[in-house]
Amino acid sequence: MTINSPDALESIRQEALKALSVREESNHSGKAEAAGLDKGTPHLQILCCGGTGCKASESATIVENFRASLSAHGIADKVDVIVPGCFGFCEKGPIVKIVPDNTFYTSVRPADVEEIVTSHIIGGNKVERLLYTDPGTGQHISDSKHMNFYRKQLRIALRNCGFIDPENILEYIARDGYKALATSLMRDSLDVLADIKASGLRGRGGAGFPTGVKWEIARKFDAPDKYVVCNADEGDPGAFMDRSIMEGDPNSVIEAMMICGYCINAHHGLIYIRAEYPLAVHRLQVAIGQAREYGLLGKNILGTGFDFDIEIRYGAGAFVCGEETALIHSMEGKRGEPTLKPPFPAEAGYFGHPTNVNNVETLANVPVILTKGPQWFASIGTEKSKGTKVFALAGKINNVGLIEVPMGTTLREIIYDIGGGVKGGKKFKAVQTGGPSGGCLTEKHLDIPIDYESLAAAGSMMGSGGMIVMDEDDCMVSVAKFFLEFTVGESCGKCTPCRIGNKRMLEILDKITQGRGTLEDLDTLENLAKVIKDTALCGLGQTSPNPVLSTLANFREEYVEHVQNHVCRAHKCKALLTYSIDPDLCKGCSACARGCPAEAIAGEVRKPFSINSEKCIRCGMCLSRCKFGAIKVF
Amino acid sequence: MKVSCEALRQVEAICRKFKNDPGELISILHECQNTLGYLPEEVQRVIARELGIPASKVYGVVTFYSFFSMVPKGKYPVSVCLGTACYVRGSDKVLEEFKRVLGIEVGETTPDGKFSLDCLRCVGACGLAPVATIGEKVYGRLNPSDIKKIVAEFDG
């Protein structure tokens, strides 16, 4: 069936809205009373998270179990099972949400399904033990709206994630999907572009270049074949924003690419996506297929004469391909090496054709900016950074997950209010933003309202949105080394500063963690870092020293301790550690010996055990297993 | 290891499906690896001939991207996530333990062809960190002491 005019789209939307109305209404009204078939609720919906994180915890089995159970009870016609994208609260996954009463079940196991069906779906009694417990008050919270994790969030790019079925284009249309495209195609493309400029939207991939300006430049280069490229090569380790958007709301990316195409006079779209994201690839393929089926991709879209189609290109695991020139080379079937700009891709990109590259999250903002207006978007955020930012909050934090907050939110709000503070009551040490190109910020930075400028001024960067929290057990020299190992492995090898400079820096860091470093090494490290920053060819090289520079600036005393006292206060640098058992404290329970993977601990039960330091691999297993504090580390 | 004639014919067919277009090299390599499990030299030479480009170009691309492998993977490919979230929750120790238990280094396959060991950067299940995957199955909240038991599950 083809949607051949904006009016036809509107009538489809009205029709599609019916299926979504239960969810929409419960979202606004938020009834606390449990719904159930026996209580007279005519229809219920079960939303079972289908994001990668929850799938890793058997959410697919949970879905199967729900379907089987509903059939067995003969109520499959009264209850829908929907598999939306990521809800964001990954720490408590798998998530199952019931509407109309908006009950948010956490950490659901396949075995819990039957109880949810009989007790809640049929009986109308919530399963208390699966509700979220507020760590502060100890109270159960049933509706996610009232959880601290969600309260300070504002979900714009993630507006449909965890709400609609990403494999059903009609649900996207019901949520005003393709409306921005329809209205844009009726307007002058220059006016549409002016709206994007006025919204103040900036690139969410890291650099923060104004999106409207980028489109304006791309528009200037006239050519028969022009390309809109979606950069979905999310390579930052520990970042999964773009993946979640593609898994949860693939149509928003497709719609935005078409609007971009209309603004810059391009008719070809390419999505460059990591092959490591099979689920996101699948959801995109489904979405593209459905959009074509409805005539929303292809020739003469909505009867306006505008043509646009999208193809998917696969990455093959190279971090540098996030850089736009490298990405373009990779799409051309070559090694993903960056080239000097100019010429910018806007002038000569994919096979020499003018090309505009935008990141997934940037694109996901575009349709909603146009439906709600640029002023609305510009009213959110800080002076220079408008709108919201999605962060993948992870590491030593209580609430690992995907969050979206207005620009200008402080790190403290994110880590303590949304993230629930540091895991295990440990002391906060640092938060790493911007991935391998970013830096580590400390306690003193917690109250900075975050935006592109403030993070850069503090020695880090926004990056694509990875945010890793570290506690007192993390060694900052090792963290810097970890990131440098990553960059050295991912350096394409084209320019000398990055290929050789980073390798030298890594060697020095390795020396320091082995306890062989000198104070002069710290100066050399700093000098090298600055030279690489100034001279490397592309963004990867220019930013690769950031983790070293920021840890040197904020945690210099830890470097000095490693070098002068041969001490790693976090007990991470193995070469600086010795494990032993205090015979006065050891009860001879053998827990350490049984847990030791190297079989380095021996002894007789009820007598003090001892560690063979030659066999000991310093893994710390004994330390974590001893209940009597008898394991000593020096 | 010798690649069968049948496999090489499959490679030719894949190249032709993509109209022998050098611009499609990466897509072709993906499909060949999906079909054969790895990309040995003979396969790369056939692709080069079909596409009319030097074998060195194909080799250059295969070795550039970490997703492509020139050695066959084990029956149970083990991948330990070394993303930052997993790293700060101790994935380095999990990796060490896998190396020790399997007796191989990263990028290697056990002599019986059963297990291969690799690292990857973020599965996206950061809530379960540290994470490793064996085949399609994801193992979360790992402790080095779990590894022996997990490997034994597959060793039977």
C-alpha cells in the first residue's frame, strides 16, 4: 500500500493511533491502580524490552513465555505483547512494562512470566517483588515516571525508544512519524534548512559542528549525484546511544535522512553501520523495507515528486572509520584511512560526489525539531548547546543505562540523582567522558553544567556520549594506559605522530605501571602528548593524548606515587603488588585456596594458609573471597 | 589449510553477485567470511582476480579491519568485551583467565579447533559488565572464578 499524499499519511496516522492509544493515555494519566482482565480492563499491553542489553538477559525467552502463557489462558486476543527498543534502565533489565497501569517490572526472569500473567494481567494484582525498590526510601515504585532514574531526564532523541514497536512503521507514524517529512516537502527547502539552523542543533557525534551550517555548505555544491550519509559506526567502547536509537526507533533516522536530502538536493542515502550491531542492522532493514512498501522511500515520495532511497553499508571494526573521510573511504571498499580536509566531503566525498555525513543521534533530533518548531528546541539547553544529549552511563555506578538530559545538566545530577551514585558505597574518583578521545573529570568538575564548551574547557569533551564512572579502586595511570592501548590498536598508521607517538607514550605508561618510571618520563609524556595533539592528521590522533593529559592534570600525584614510591594506591598495577596472608587473621577456611585460579594458595584447614608468590598471578581473587580480612596487599 | 574448489566457486559467485565492483569489496569480504568462516590467502586471490585489483589491495583491506580474520575461528568463538565499562568492572582479569584456561592468546584457536579467543569493544550490555560472548550467547557479571565452569559447559 502506497501513501501518496500528506493527507493519506494523516488518515493512516489517525487509524494507527488507535493501537497506540492505550499506551499514550496511560503515559499521560498514569493510573496507579493495577489493571486486570478480572477487574474489567478490556485490553492490556505487555511491553517487553527488545534492546541488546535485555536480550543478553533472555528477554526473547520472556517474550515467548508471555505469548505461550496468554494462549494457554485463552486471553491472547485481549492482551498484546509488544517488543519495543531500549527503555534505558539497563541495570534493572530485562524490563517488562504493563499498560494501561504503567507498571514497570525490573530484572524479570523467564520463570516470572506465569506469575505476572495470572496475578497481574488476569487478577489485577501487581507482582510486588518485581517492582523497583527505591534505594533511598526502600519503597516500591511502580510507575517509571516517579523513579529518580527517569525524573530528571528529557527524552527527545529517545522519544520512541521503549514506547513503540520498532518493527512496525505504523506505530512510528502514529507518533507523528513522517509528519515532518510531509510538511517539509510542501515547503521551500531553504525554509526547512533555516529551521534546522535556527534550532541550534549541533553534531552529536563528538565535534559539535552546527548541523544547519553543515547542510547549508553541502547544499552549495551542485552535482547530479549527492549523498546523505548516516554515520552509525559507533566505535567508542562503552557507548551505545546510537545503537539504541537504531534498535528502538529506526524510522526517525530514515525520515531525517530524507529531510536532509530534500534540504541539500540529494537523492541517495547511505547508512554506514558496524557489523557488530546485528540487531540494529536488522531493525534498519525492516524499517527501510516497510518505508519502501508504503512509498515513503523511493520515487515521487508522498506525491511531491521528491525521490530518495537508502542503502546500508557495513563497517568491519575500525574505530577510525567514525572520522568522516575515513568512513567514506571504507564505504568505497578501501582501507578506512582519513585524508586531509579540504576538500571536505561536502565538496568531494563518496566517490568524489558531494556528501553530507551526520551521526545517528543528530538525525534522530531532526524530525521532532521540525514538528515542534526550532524555537521549542532552542529553548532547551544552554546558550551555545541546544537540546538534549544522550549518554551511556556505565562503570562503577548503581544505575547503568541509557539516559537523555537537557544540555546544562550537571555531572552531579547525572551521577547521583539519575545514576544513583557510586556502586557499593565506594568513593567517587573520576568520570570519563568522550571515550578514547575524552578525558577524566574529578570531584571538582561535578557542578559544571555540561555542554560542548564546558567539557572542553575542563579538559575533556562531549564526544559521542559515553560516560564511565570510576571509583577509588581505579588506577588513573592504568586508565590512561587502557585508552592509549585502544588508540594504538586503532591507529590507521597513516600519520607519524599517531602511529609512532602514541606507541611511545604507551611504552612510557607501561614503564610507569611496572614501577620503572622516572619523573622525567612524566615531562616527556606531557611533551609528546602536546606534539601529537598539534600534528596528527585526523581527529583520532589529535584527541588520542586527551586521556593522558587529563589524568596528568587531575591526578598527577598518582603518577608521582607510581614513579617515586612504587605504589599503586588502587592496587591495580600488578607489578607493584605483593599478596600475603596474615597468619593471625587467617582462620584456615580455605575459601581463598578454592577460589585461586592459579592454585597458588596452599595450607591445612583450620591452620593459616600461605601464598606462593611465584605462582601468584595477583588477580585479587583471594582478597575478594576472604571474609576475615586476612589477605594483605602491599 | 587448503580451500576446496567448491568454496572458491562460492567466492566467485559472491563477487559476481556484487557485479565484480571493487567498491563493494567490503561487502564481498563480509559475505565470503559469513560463508566460509574466514578469509585465507587463496580466497583473497580469487576476489582480487574477479574484481581486477591487486591481491595486495584485498590483503590490505582484510588486515585493516578487525572484523576480518585470515584464520578459522573455533567452533565456539569466545569474545571478551574490553569496552571501558567492562574494563573498569574487571574484564582484563576475565580475559587473563580465559587465556589461562584455554591455553591460547588473543586471536588464536585451540589446537582441537574448539575455541578461539578474541576481544571486542562493547557488546552494549554494559549493565551486565563484565561481559563475554561464546557464539551467540552472552555471559554477564563474570568473575574470573566462573570461567573454568563456563568453558567446561562446552567441553563435554
